[in-house]
Amino acid sequence: MNFHSDSVDRLFQTFLNLETIEDCYVYFEDLCTIKEIRDMAQRLDAAILLKNGMSYQKISDTLDISTATIGKVSKCLNYGSGGYAAAINKLNKEDINK
């Protein structure tokens, strides 16, 4: 499924233009529901825990997330376009540089 378009490019460019965490909070609160933001954050947390070798059940218990969602995250982490891995690696580099 190809979702590339000028409209999506424009959306992504607005993300790249955000400069601070506070900018992100303000923009995303307008753009998404709080539940959507929390769901995305939860999926990223699941990807990090999967990458660190935690079991589905432990992740489910820790994050209060379904094993079906963890399975989808795992599929993307292992067979997707590499977005989770790249984002996690950048997070790890930022943590090291703090």
C-alpha cells in the first residue's frame, strides 16, 4: 500500500519543522486525539521492549497492551521498512549524548 502523496509529504514536513518537545505537545494535541498519541507512544514502548528481548506477555502486563498489538509491532520491527529500528537507534544515540 503506497500512501506517498504531496499531502502526506506536507504533514511529515510539519513534523520535521517542530523544534522542541513542547512544540510537539501543542501540535499533536491539535492534530490527534490524546488516545491516538498514547497509542502511538505505547507502540513505540512495545518496540523498544521487544528489541530488548522482553516477552509478549511481560510487555502486555507492563504496558497494558494486547498481544495482538504487540504482534503487529513485532512484525513491523522484524519485517517492516525499518522505521522502528531507526527511531529507536536515534533515541539510544540521544540518550548516550545527554
